[in-house]
Amino acid sequence: MPTKYMWRLLLGLVIVFIIGGCSTLADVNNEGNNGLAGSDGPTLSLIVAGNDLLTNPLDKQLSESYRKGITIFDLLKGSGKATFSEDNTSILTVNNISLSPGMNWELQMDGETIGSEDWGRTVGHESKLVITAMSKEQEEPLQIVLLTVNGGSEQVNLNHSYVMGFTEDLTVRGLLKNSSVVQLTEDNKKVLSIGDYTPLSNEVWKMKVNGKQLLENGMDMKLRVQDELEILLAIR
């Protein structure tokens, strides 16, 4: 066989091998992607007064803590999404949100209400967990206001939200006085401390209602159902 034909034959074989290799890799990648499709794992929804507070899809995912055969209790506790009472019979907080004494958390999995005696049940790979704030008196609809503490980047441990009951003529001052974590000054005109934390000389508490800065005389502002009062630790 002439040399030039030999080279053409070898070149053709090389091209065939390259194309075949690319196809094989593409098939492997496709199989891998197909294997991941729909495999995000169980999800969590946090419902307060009809609204899901977990608006970021990443916050709803429980896949990082999920393993085959894991129980509801171990998944919620291991993921850090929920904390429980000492006797493990009630949920205390969900996603750093607490309820006022007249409310409790109700847990559902795939549409079925799950009591504490069944928290040892296994979570399916595609299960949907829903935790809902409920009134202990089962009043419908639940009327609430949200108190949020934002410690910023310096005091992250202060970051927490509190679901509190709404009453007619509730003011900013009234909400703060009803809170067990906020201490006001003697004249009840300013926030003095939150928990055990008092601002440093270069820090100050600022307040917002639904994202808007509260004015100096805003303590007597009347709140509406589902308003959010935020207390932010800021630099002067």
C-alpha cells in the first residue's frame, strides 16, 4: 500500500477514536446529570400567618444533612433548622425564629401532621416538611407582628426574630414592652439593651418598620397586622 494511503488510513482511525471518545464522555456526563436531576432531597417550608418565611430556595433545602434512613428529629436538629425543648417534645425555634407563649409550632410531612411521638419516623428523599406557627387557642387566622433583632456582622449571636401576637392599637412602644428580650430606658423612649447586650459608645440601636427608618417620635406609631419591627445595631 502506498505511503500516502497509509497516512490517510491512520488519520481516519485517529479521527474515529477522537469522535468515539467525545461521545463516550458526553454520555457519561449526561448520565451523571440525569442521576442528579430531581435529587435535591427533602425541603422545609416555614409558614407564619400564611406566608413562607423561607423565600430563598437554598434555605429550604435539607439535602446536606439528609441521609437514607434519617429521622425527622435528627434531620431538623442536625441541619440546625430547629431547636427543641430539653425533653424533645416540642419545637422551640425554627430558622432562628421564636414564638410568643400563646403559640406553638406544628410539623407536617407530606401533608400529614406529625406529633412529637412520631418524630422518629424516616424522612423520604423527596419528602416535604412544613412547620407552621399556630395559635394554642386555634384561632383563625393567626394575627401577628414580627420583631426582628439584627446584630449586624459584629454581634451575629443577637440575630433572631420573634413572632408576637397582634392586638388593636398596638404601638411600637407597646410591642417592645411586651417583648421579653428588649429593655427600654426609664422614660420608655429608647431601646437600652437587648438580652444581655448594651451598645458600646460607638454603637446605637436603630429601628425600622417594614424596612423604613423609624423617626425619633416613632415609638407611638401604631402597627398593623404582619408589620415587621426591626432593631438594628449600627455604628454611630
